[in-house]
Amino acid sequence: MMSSLDGPKTGHAGDELIQQLLKDILSGLKKKMVQPVLEENQKIAGRLEVLKAEDRAMMKELKERLEALEDKVQQIPLMILAALRDAISQVGGGSFDEH
């Protein structure tokens, strides 16, 4: 029995055979080479979205902590002045309210 590859084909049947072989080759390439890359890209894209969400959450937390720190830093001069006033008051034996 002769296979379709054994002898030269001419005309329409040969063109169909070539087209079918090319389709098979391209299908195999897609299945073996392109599809795994596309699937891996999908996994990477999904992981990137997770990392972006984690990054946004951490940035939000960091911003909140920074705002709290700024509030505390703004209170420091008042605390220092109040401590100085209290120390002077104790050393002098009176309060500033008496003067």
C-alpha cells in the first residue's frame, strides 16, 4: 500500500496534501510551543495582579502609619514646652498662673 507521501502528487490532490501537512505542522507547533507560553503568561499575569493588590494594601497601611507618625511628631514641641513649663514651675516653687 502506498502512503500519501510515497510519490509525487500533482494538481489539486497534491495541493490539498500540502495544505493539510502545513495545518498539521502549525497545529503541532501551537500545541507544543505556543500554548505552553500563553498558559505561563496567564499564570504570570495572575500572580502580578495578586502582587499589585498586596502592594496597594501595604502602601495604604504605610501611608496610615506615616500619617500617625506625623501627628505624633507635630505633638512633640507641645509636649516639650509643657515639660519645660512643669520643670520650671517645680524648681521655682510656683506656677506660671500665679504671675
